Amino acid sequence: MRKYIFLVLIFSSLMSFAQQNEISDLENKKKEILSQIKILNDSIKKIELQINAIKLKEIQKMISNSTLKAIVLKGAKLKKTASPWGELITSLSEDKEVIILDYNDSYFRVCVGSICGFMSDVWIKKDDKIYKFIRLKEAEDAVERELKRELKRLEREQRDSIVKAIEYERKRKDSLKEIERINKNKKIRLENIKLEEERRKEYINDCNYIVNEKDEFTKLIRKNTLKYKVDKYENNKSDLRIQLIRYGNSKYVRIRSNRDLGCTSPYSTDKSYVKFKLENGDIVTFFHRDDIDCGNFNLLGKLTQNDIVRLKKSPIKTVRLNGTDYYHDVENLFFKDFFIKKLDCLK
């Protein structure tokens, strides 16, 4: 039993230790992810600042370059949006000078007098300054597009990191619940083991009776102990049970087994018996003194004072059950001290 308790404690401790290690790993991963999220947030802020700086630079350029002028051809169309399908503001009836404000995807943003809008680059007469302006705007647009792609990538990584952090937190909580469950089960197992050990000690050391009274008519003492399991303690596995009986000054021992050894006979020509070989070498024999019984082995023997003295001197080593047809030896008993512990229950 002590060995079993020790093994349970070792196993439970190992399980708890493994769970604690898993939680520690999860905590470390959580810290790493939170650190990554902070770095990503910082990177996103830097990129947003860069984008804002570029936009501010663009605005400043628009202002500073507001003197950039070009000639547009007769028939040029000024629209509200940079699209072939954009709403028309006006069409020019002659070549006219315009102020260039911006350029994007083949469309200029221009002002004709006090009217501003978008115009396709096919209407613009281009010189070196205009071509330089176009290249500059295309380069700025390319940088902005790259920054936006990078921003999206970082935002995606941030979302993924947050999802991972949530998952690690869930696993950490699950691990804590598992540790709690293991510790709870360990506590229950230890309590059950302790309770079973106490019951076992009580089973071995205490006197437990089915009947313990004084006969109402004869005034004689009647005692019937439990049918004690002697070979195995586990329920429904015992093949040898012994009961002590007293009626007045007469004392008996009843030995039962699930073995079919023929009949349990009291007849002198084929009398059934049980022999108890003790560890000191003594052999105490009980012959059947009850009616013939041809079911499972069930012998009733009379206990003399001499038998009691001999049985209390030494633990049981082997028991032989002898019926009319077969015999059966029972060894490796768990309750070798049965008679030493229980015979005083008949006092």
C-alpha cells in the first residue's frame, strides 16, 4: 500500500511538474508575442508618419510649384474626377495656359483661371519641366504604394500575432485548469487511499460482528463475526473466507471457498477437513461438524482451547481445503495474522 501511495504521488507530481513547465513556456511565448506586437505597433506608427510626411511634402510642393505652368490644347476637357467617365466641368475653346498642381495615373490636376479639376495628359503640351514633374510624381507614388503595402503587411502580422497571443492565453488557461483538475484528482485519490487504508486497518484490527448478543431465552452469548477475506482483500476476488462463531462457551470456525471440491462431508468414511499450516511448522486441523453440503466448499469446525492457543502462536502459511472429490491449497495469504488478530473477538 505504501509503495502504491508513493507511486501515485510520484506520478501526480510528474504530471503537475509537466503542466507547470508548459505554463512557463506559454508565458514566455506570450511575452515574446507581446514584444513583437509592440515592435509592430512602433513600425506602423513610423510608416504612418512617413506617409503623412510625404503627403505634407506633396502639399508643400503643390504650393511651391503652383507656378508650374503648361499649355493645353484646344478642345481639352476639364473634369471633376480623374477618369474618362468623370463629370465634365468645361471644354476649352482654344489653347490655354494652366497651372499644374498634381499628376497621377495619366491625369493632371490643373487650374484654368479660378476653375480647378482633372485633365488627361494627352491635352498637355509637355516640356522638360513637365516630364521631370511627371517622373517625380510617379516616383513618389511608387514609394507611397510600397509603404502602404508594407503597412498592410505589418497590420496583417499584428493581427496574426494578436490571434497567436489569444491562442497562447487560451492554452495557458486550459493548462491551469488541467493542473487544477490533476491536483483535485490527486487529492481525491490520496483521500481514497487513506480512507481505504483506514478501512483495511479496521478490517484487520477491529472485531466486526454480524451477530453479537445474549440469547433472550437461554441467556447464552451469541457471536458471529464477519466472513473475513483471508487470501485477497479486494471485493469479489477472495477465494477463502473465515468466520468465527460462539454460542455460550462453545466456539467454532466456518471456512468457505468458491471452489467446487465435491461435497463437504461430516461422515467418518469420507470426512472433509481444513488444515492450517502455520509459519512455525505446526498444523491445526478442523473436521466438518455440520450437515453434508454439496455446493461450494463450506466447512464448520469446532474450536478447542488447545486450537486457540496453537493458532495464536504463529501466522498462517498455507491452508488446505479437502472435500470428498478434490483438495485445494491456498497460499500467499494477505491476512496471515487472522487467528492472532481475531480469536479474542470470541471472548
